[in-house]
Amino acid sequence: MKKILIVEDEKDIHELIVYNLKQEGYELLSAFTGDEGLEKAISTKPDLILLDIMLPIMNGLDVCRELKANDKTTHIPIVMLSAKNEDVDIITGLELGADDYITKPFSPRVLIARIRTILRRGEQSKDTDSKVIKLGDLIIDVGRHEVLLNKKSVGLTLTEFQILIILANRPGWVYSRAQLIDELREGHHVITDRAIDVQITNLRKKLGEFGKYVETVRGVGYRMRENI
């Protein structure tokens, strides 16, 4: 049974989420302030976190930042909940390492579909236990969800990890932003081209000097350099 932590202080929205996710058979944990959510995420290590941006005591963006900076929780996928349908909130959340977002008001069916997609992606990674991709000094162990660069671990979010696998599986092949969205969301176009650009930027930063091999093909998309 998958465990989901809901960090949401609005009573009506919290109850709506709990009711619908219980129907899907998920084990649920709740927190109503940012600091409480951070503490529960670290202590319980859920399979996914629904994290509101506007929270008392500690806002959701700060919680996300803390979780993604912690080696014990950086791998946990985060779906941000926001009452503001503004690019600045969405992009900030993605830059901090969130894997997806949904704006209020939202349909419970849409939320459930997003959760299923993200959890399924995590399971697909586990199903390929023996797969290891090697590109020069970069080693990607798909089953272990581990990336080593010059024998040092690189902490990536689930979305960054999936983008790296997509590009590394076919060096030299150019993926458009739309193709990357399709691969990541299985046809659910829930993020923008700009969001993909942010994930690529984050990935390059974390890969340091190796990041130069993740190339931009102007007017088309992105590729992993063929000769590394």
C-alpha cells in the first residue's frame, strides 16, 4: 500500500483529498503546517507528498527546499498545490525539485491521475533492477535510482532522474519538449515547455562539468551528446 503525506491547512480541501484518496486505497498521513509536514516527511518517508504552497509557520516552497536538500528525502516525489495559477509559483516549485503541480480548485479525478502517473514512474524504475547506463564518468543505476559521477553520488529528483534516463538511453537523439512531456506524463500534458527547460537547467547544474553534454538543439529540443 502506497503511503501519501498530505500537507494542507485548508480544512475543506484537506477533507476532499483524504476522502478521494481513501477510496483509492492509499495509506494517508496528514500535516497542517509546514514545519509539521517537514517533520513527518523525514520521519515517515512517504511514497509521495502533496504539498500546499501557502502554509502557516513554514511555507511549502521552504519545505520543498529542505526535503530536496536532505539525502534521506530528496527522492520522494512532491506534487505542489497552489491557489495561484501563476508561472512564478509553478516555476519556483519546479526549480526547487517538485515533480508536478496542480492548481486550486482542482478535480479529484485529475489529482488521482497525476498521483498514479508519478507513482507508476517510480515503479517502472524499480522494475528495471539490472539496468545500468554508463556514459564516460557518469553511471546511472536505474533500479537503485542512483547516479554516480566520478564515483560521487548525485542527488536528483524523480523528474530529473527520468529526463536523464530518457536522454542517456539514446545519445545523439534529439527530443523535443513535447516528446519529453509525453514520456514523463504518459500523454497527460500537465506542464509547460518552460517547466521542461527548468528541469533541464536543474539537471545540468547538478551534473556540474558533465552538464555540458546535455545539449540544447536550438528550435528543436534537447539531446545527450553522442561522443562522451
